[in-house]
Amino acid sequence: MADDGTVPLPGVVDPLRFPGDLLRGKVVLVTGGGSGLGRSMAYRFAALGAKVMVGSRKEENLRTTCGSITARGGDARWKVTDVKNASACRALVDETYSAFGRLDILVNNSAGNFLARTERLSENGYRSIVATVLDGTFFMTQAAGQRWIEGNAPGNVLSIVATYAWTGAAHVVPSACAKAGVLALTRSLAVEWAKHGIRLNAIAPGPVPTPGAWERLIAGSAFESAAKEHIPLGRFGTHAELCDLATVLVSDLSSYITGQVVAMDGGEWLVGNTFQQLRTMPPEFWESMEEARRSASRNRPSA
Ligand code: HXC
């Protein structure tokens, strides 16, 4: 973090590729905007003139995102929100209208995921992923859509999915089921709500390094190298690239595009996504990962 409390993210806040006022007058709500790709998108939209609302479970992260935006002269607010909860989602949308008087763009970015042998997943493990990804996206989209339709205002929804929404993927099964549901929601509502001037699209990023995803999904440095080599373009994606695509899809640059998903993965899914390779991992790999998690939870100070 820089001395002024801002978080440097090369390329993300540089609006030169786009007119600097591309999103001026727009209000964008980003779920999961306190960290990772959500934070980067919040920074980018603010750099392009939007007012930004961020929601997630951790107040400290949200404060950092908003502090960085306001330190650069932008306008950003936050509200602690667990998107698993429908009334919390409605409250986040209400708060956006109270703070800014409008909402133009919703970015469904909140997610949860971890690697597991599916036959060993607990009910709660399954539910925590599906409730965050699918229920959360549904509740947020419905809450925003209700406001837009009632107010006769156009709207724009961008959801972050994964290419395994259509291929499936070994060892991330709840996430794959939930992301497939988000894609179905995107395509369904693109038709149902087109008459209200509401567009819905999705981005399916391949691996883009973030602490949250890496810690949970990149199973060691050998797996990381293999994952990178496996990608036809030979590298992981960057936050700036994701923000470029998100900018196009949330802005009027894509005013005739709806119901689409754009893969941004260096060609990865065409050769089979990385998680599929985990099927060849021996039982010892899973046992040692499960033991590491048990030991981390034993050593965690009790609340
Ligand atoms: C098995 C696990 C587990 C693991 C959690 N659980 N981690 N089971 N293996 N590694 C189980 C727990 O035992 C518990 O069930 C249940 O899941 C809920 O766990 P909690 O830790 O209590 O829940 P919570 O604090 O709400 O954490 C939610 C989470 C966590 C989803 C489990 O991973 C999280 O907060 N993730 C947010 C960030 C994230 O995942 N980012 C990556 C997104 S990447 P029991 O039965 O014990 O109660 C992505 C796309 C990637 O989505 C695409 C790349 C190409």
C-alpha cells in the first residue's frame, strides 16, 4: 500500500485506453469489491468517472477500496453485505439509491470456491459456495432489476463466471454448478428484461492472480507452473485486462450486446481447463491438503 493509503494496481486505474469520462454520471455497484478482481474493477470504474458502491463481508477491505478511490478524488461508499442473504442484497441496493440517487450498473463479482474431493464435501461446504455464487447473484440481480423496472430506468448487469460454467470442472463442483446457474440467469433475463432496457452479460476469466483465488485454488508451485504452460497464450491474465473487458461490457461501448459470455482465458478452455488436470492427483495429495486445513483450523485462535 502507498503512503496515501491507495493500493497501486498497474494499468487498472489508467483510463487512457478509454475516454476518461466514459462512465461519468453512472453509479456502479460491485459485490466483492473489497478485494481481488472486484476491487480492481471498482478502481477502474471510478477512474472512468463512475460513483462506486462496494459490498462484501469484510469492513476493513471495503474501507481500503473506498479510501483509495476517494484519495484519488472519486466518490465511493461501502456497505457490509453477505450476498447469501436476500434482504442484505436488497439493503445494499437501497443504500446505493440513498447514497447516489440511482444505480446504473451492477457487477456480480462475489464468489467462493475451494478444491475438494466432491464425495467428501459437507452439506455446509456445498451450500456456502452455491449460496454465495448463485443465490447471491440472483438476489442482487433481482433487487436491482426491481428498482430499474419500477423506476422505468435502463440497467446493466455484468456477472463474473468461469469457463467451467459450460465445460464443468473436476474438484470445484459446487462452483461449476453455481456458475452454470449464473450463466443461465444471464441468458434468461437478457430476454425477459430486454423490454425494460436492461442488458446482462458475463465474463469468464481464466486464472488471474488474486490472493483469494490463489490460496484456495492453486495447489502449489508445480501446479501453478503447469497451469501457466497449459494456457495457449502461455501466461495468466492480468487485472488490467479483466478491467478493460469489464469496461466495455458495462458501458455504452457494448449497447447492442446482451445475454453473452466472453471467455478471457488466453485460450485455456479450448484445451481443457486447468482444474480437470487435478483428476490425476493421487489420494496423498488430497489427504495432505485436508490435513493442512484441519491443522490451520486447530491453530486458529477461537473467537
Ligand atoms: C472442504 C471446506 C473447505 C475446503 C471450507 N469448507 N473450505 N470444505 N475443503 N478447502 C467448508 C467448511 O468446512 C464449512 O463446512 C463450509 O465449507 C463453510 O466454510 P467456512 O470457512 O465456515 O465459510 P466461510 O467463512 O463463509 O467461507 C466461505 C468459503 C471461503 C467459500 C468457504 O472459501 C471463502 O470465503 N471464499 C471467498 C473467496 C474465494 O473463494 N475466492 C476465490 C473465488 S475464485 P462445515 O461442514 O465444516 O461446516 C472463483 C473462480 C475461479 O470463484 C475460476 C478460476 C479459473
